[in-house]
Amino acid sequence: MNRTATRVVLTLAGLLAASAAHAQPSAAEGIAKYREMLQDGNPAELFEMKGEELWKQKRGPKNASLEQCDLGKGPGVIKGAFVELPRFFKDTNRVQDLEDRIVTCMETLQGFKGEDVRKTAFGRGEMANVTALATYVATASKGMKMNLPQSHAQEKLMYETGKRLFFTRGGTHDFSCASCHGEDNKRIRLQDLPNLTKNPGDGIGFAAWPAYRVSNAQMWGMQLRLNDCFRQMRWPEPKFGSDATIALSVYMGVNAKSAESAVPTIKR
């Protein structure tokens, strides 16, 4: 074969290889397709149903339901509450996220001991019920835009605190939240990592939790998601409803302004 023919063959081979590579879906596209296929039968719907039952069921020492729980929109109003949480609540004089606020309602309306509920391991006892309740409440705001309030001084303070925590490095690996979620186009293995210092897009980051985790067949709220991030960074794991987790949620939630909530989503 002469040199000209060889060049032609090599050129064609290169074009075919490039064409084949271009035709192959990216890892991110493959994962997105996988989630799309699972979404129709998302097991999170079972948790949502359980949460609705718990919301209306009379329970606890006071034998009362949570139907008068005030999540920031008025007693009993759940639609639109999720996309405005965390927020400041006058009765507790604290900024609270959805899960912590639900525990407050369980305490005040139903007579549960909030301290005991907060100490319960994720996925067990009343903490499992809190996750189901959060899934039910959050689902009522699906498709609505994130719009966390920043009018109260404590809300603004929590945002600034969350921002500092997000970029603080520590632990045995000298990691911070920003190590994984502070830049565009980063990933771990096949997992794309959204940039949470700005609006990552609809149904991504803060606007995607609670979510069903296929890998361990569990429903995770944002409190557990953050707890696991602290674990992976080799930081001490935070207490449920701690100021650290609330502050980080405020920071991410405010940054996600105008993103549409997709809860309940499904994750790998």
C-alpha cells in the first residue's frame, strides 16, 4: 500500500473512531437515563404516602395530628413551605429547616420529646417518621421555585455562617464542602458534582432532597445528606438540627433561588 493510500485509510479510521466516540452517551447522560427509567416507579412515593398518613394521624402523648403544624405559611399549610425553608420562626427564636421544624411540631402539638427524637438514628423509630413527613411536605411544593427568605437578621447570619462553613477546610483529609461542590465540571468517578456556590439548576443540589437512594434502598432528607458529607470529609458528624447543618442549608438554599424543586428525586 502506497503512502497516499495509507494516509487515506488512517484518516478514515480516525474519523470513524471519532464518530463512534461521539455517538456513545457520556457517563452523565447514562446516569440521567437510568434515573429517568426509575422515576416512574420511584419508591419515594411510598414514603410520601406514609408521610401523609402520619401528618393526619393522631399520635403521641397528646393524641393529636400535625394538621395544625406551622411550617411558615400558616397552620396546616404545606404547599409552598418547602421552597421557603430554612427560615426564622418566632416561637422557637431559631432558623429551622423542614425536618427540624417537623420535630418542633411533634413536640408542641403531639407531646413527643423533641430531644429524644433528635437523638434517634436516621431511618429508625420516630426519625424514620420525620423523613417520611418531610417527603410528604416537600412533595407538595414540587415544581415551585426555591425562594428562601433573607429578611430576618438571623436568616442573614445563617447564610453568612453557612458560606464560611462551606469553604472551611478540615479533618484528616483537609476537605471542605467546596472541595467537591465549589467549581463547575467536577465529578467523582461517574458522579457529576453540582457547583453549589450558585444556582446549580432545577432539581439539583438543595432542590433535590429528600431523595430515594437506590444504592442502599433508603429515603434521605437533607439532614442525612449533610451528615454523610461530613462523614466523607472525615469531619465529626453533626447533631440533627445543629446550627451547622441549618446554616449550610440556608447557604445552599439561598444560592438555589429560582431553581424548581424536583422532590422527591431518585439518586444512585
